[in-house]
Amino acid sequence: MIFRAAVYRLVRRIPPGQVATYGQVAALIGRARSARAVGGAMGRCPDDVPWHRVVNAQGAISRRRRQSGMLTQRIRLEQEGIALRRGRVPLARYQWEPSRADRYGRPAARRRTGGLACDWR
DNA sequence: GACTTGACTAGAC
DNA sequence: AGTCTAGCCAAGT
């Protein structure tokens, strides 16, 4: 499975009105240390991928090299009923809690940094 | 195959 | 709560 294809397949399963973090997406496809690469994949995704449902670990909309897109993301989230508080999505309320069937692999062992424990569940 | 570039993250101040 | 750093890694050149 190509990395990006795995990312897109998973992101398509995020329900409307909920969000996931880059690190969470990475962990769910069994690549717990690839959060950064997930961001790269989101930048060039097919139109049917709900990219706006992916935010960073703080619940904020990550900055792009070019600002364009950040506003669109916020608007789309709000259209799905997600209210941002102080510029961030309250993850405690909106973060996706995937069922076991939505998980493809077990998170990699955590190294010094970059790897995520299963704390998003 | 050796860089370079990010829509990343956890920890340490 | 902000800023900085060190790790991480897929893709593109």
C-alpha cells in the first residue's frame, strides 16, 4: 500500500462533524512517526478526500506556505457544525474515536520523539 | 542516492 | 501560554 493511498483511504472515513490529527492519521495506518508526511499528502489530495477534517495536535489549522486554504478549512469545519474556540477545534469534543475496524496497524514503538503513543483513543 | 522541503510533534525551558 | 529544538519521514529534484 502506497503511503498516500493509505492516508486518503483513512481520511475518507472520518465522519462529518469530527476531526483527526495528523499524528492520529499516521498512527491509524500503522506509521506512527509519519505525521509530517501526512501533512504533505494532504496538500496534494484528490477532491473526494475531506482534508479539512485533519488538524494539528493542538486542534489548530496548520499554517501553509501560502495562506490560501486555511480559511476554506475553517469555513468547511464550521459548516459541519464544528465551532472553533480561540482558533482551535476543541479536540475533547470533536476528535474522531475510530472503531477497531478503522485501524490498519499497531502504532510503532515510540522513540525519542515523533512517534505517537495510543493516547488519542 | 544525496539533498531539500514541509498542512508534524513532544519536551524542555 | 509562547518559543525553540531535536527527531521523524514521504516526496520531489
